[in-house]
Amino acid sequence: MSTKRTKGVTIVYPIVYGNTASLLPQKKVPDSDHTHKWTVTVKGINGQDLGHFIKKVTFKLHETYSNPQRVVEHPPFEITETGWGEFELSIKLQFIEGSEKPVTLYHNLRLHSYEDDGSISTSSKNKPVQSFQYDELVFTDPPETLYQVLTTQPIPTLPSKPSNSPYSLQAEQDELRKIDEAYRKVQEQMTLYKNRNDKITKELEEVKAELDRIKK
């Protein structure tokens, strides 16, 4: 295959990766302490098949799993397992021959729903969990082979408003607003704590000065 590159071209391909998880019925896995069944997957933003330009995906699980490195060579690029704990796993994407270097993504496997304070939600413990991340594969001056494959069909784009997909430009903007708001609140709290600290420091200095005066 040709390794010649397509100069002056940048292709952005949106993807989604993450996991779903559900609580296992009691004694579902004999002689095991596993509590959940989960599936980790990587796909297009609307569930598109990525097999036309991804050769294989390697999921690297926690070392306590038998054969923790799982290779999937055909879509859907996903694995299903059972377990009891959450951990960070890696997802290595390898592209078609004569294409780009592999890309490695990282995902924190989530088995539980959480409250705002970080505690596990007891009211949602029996409900399925979904934890997905939006990302973009950016190919700058891609090899001709990859360019031809990617341009044989329309590349999915984010809709301007939420539709059947939870990902959209509006959703992205809403998320950025939430981040900005959270950042503003953190800054306000930091300013508040700094003012309190400055006040306490000043009071301590005044007490120390008064004690020094008395000693004299």
C-alpha cells in the first residue's frame, strides 16, 4: 500500500469510547466475588462501524484479569467482562496497513453511579451505568491509503442540536459552560479562603506584637 502522504489535508473523525455496566444477579458468576457485568467499546458518534479504517483494537485490562490484553480485529470493537472493581484501562487503536501510527486512549471503567459529593449513589445502584467520552481522531497530511478510505463515505459530524445522539455542538457548548461555571466557583472559593487566611494572619501578627510589647 502507498505510504505517500496527502499534503495540506486534515481529517477529523469523531469517536466515542467508554463503557456500560449493570449489576449482576446474586450468584450469577459461580465461585466469584464479581458484582457487575460491563462492556467497553469504541465506535463512531452515532454508533458507526470503524472497521473501514481501524485494523484492530487492543483493550488492556487490570492485571488481575486472565489474559488482560484483549485484541479485537473486527467490529464491533468491544469486550464484555464481569468484575467488582473500577480501574483505568487503555484502548489502543491500530489503523489499516500503510496508515498512521497507533493511538492509545485511556478510560476509567465505571460500575457505579455517583452523587455530587463523590459517594456511590444508593438510589441508582440497580440502574445500568453508562460512561462514555467524546474524542476526535485528527489525521494531518494522512497517507493516501487512509485518505482514500476515509473519504469513500461521509465523515460523521456533530449535529448543531441534540438529536438521537447525546453528542452535539450545543451539548459541547453546554459542557464548556458548566466547566467555566465550576472554574468560576472554585476561583471564588479560593479568593474567600485567601481573604480568611490573610485576616487570620493579620490577627496573629497583632497578637504577637502585643505580646512583644507586654514583655518589654
